[in-house]
Amino acid sequence: MTITYEWRGDIDNSALNTLHAEGFDHPVGQTDWRAKLQRHSLGWVCAWEDHRLVGFVNVAKAGALLQTLSKLPCLEHSGEAFAWHSTEAYLALNGHRLDYPPKAAVALVRDAAAGTLGVARIARQLRDWTNN
């Protein structure tokens, strides 16, 4: 099974409501996510597995984004990769390219997922890897 990532992917309200309920352990709601995203969001990243929505994140501050995404239970086997790619896409969208040692990036994401790094430390490391 391959996970693919899509910037501003075309999401279905029903699929996102189901994913949200699974991720945050509550009954499936009827939120009109498409309208909210179009009205309020700069962008979002969708994770797809066999045309099924398995991950979603709305754009936020990079450090918080990485920390939050790395802990999503609904992406148990690919959450770290989703977190990293979403954060990297968010920074690139805002004109910040990262130059980082891959092993250090893996360690950063794993530490974020384990809860051993706070948002400020994650953000500081991302800033250190930013070329501009």
C-alpha cells in the first residue's frame, strides 16, 4: 500500500468528517469542510491510500504542524512521513526551502512524535535549516 500526498486535494466532506471522528475519537459530524477551507484556509495536505483519505492537515505554523501531525493515530504507520512532507510543503509554499541532513530530520520528527520536543524547539530547528 502506497500513501500519496496532495496539496489542496479535492476532499469530500463525508470522508473528512469520518477521518476527523476517527482521529479525535468522537461521533461522525456533518461539518461542511469544503466551505470552511475555501473561506479560511491558505492550503491543506491530503494523504491518500488507494483513493481513500487517510490523513489531512490544514496549514498552520510549521513547528506546531510537525508536532501535531507526527502524533496522529489515524496515520499510525505513515504519520511521521506525512508530518515531515506536510511541514516541508508548508514552508516551501511560504518561500522557505529547507536544507537539512536526512537523519537529523528523521530524528526531529521522531522526537516530536514522542513528545520530547516542544513546539519552540521544533520551530528553532526548522529555522536553522531554512535557506532564507
